[in-house]
Amino acid sequence: MKILCNGEAQETPSGTRVADYLSQLGLDASSVVVECDGKILTREEYASHVLQDGSVLELIRFVGGG
């Protein structure tokens, strides 16, 4: 199925959960905020929220520095 992630068209299998998608991208879920279709998800929702064809994701990563 097709989704839009940070403005880029992406393909992912049907039934993919947000946590699975983050893992596919090699991202640590604890350092990412996910907005899906205009709703900011809690980290608890990552494991249960199933992406739909046409979902629009915005991923915001936290980066530490000094």
C-alpha cells in the first residue's frame, strides 16, 4: 500500500503498524514523535495503530547535542 511519510511517497505492506514501520526505517520509537493523518500518536499507540492506504505520516526525531 502507499503512504506519504514526511512528504515522500513510500510503499509498505498492508497491515503495517506504526511500530513496524519505524523498525523498517531503523528508527528507535522512543526518540520519534509520530503524527498520522493529523493526529499525534502516543508511544503506546505505535504498536496498535495500523497504517491505511493513503496514510500521511510526519516523523519528528529528537536529536541531543551539547
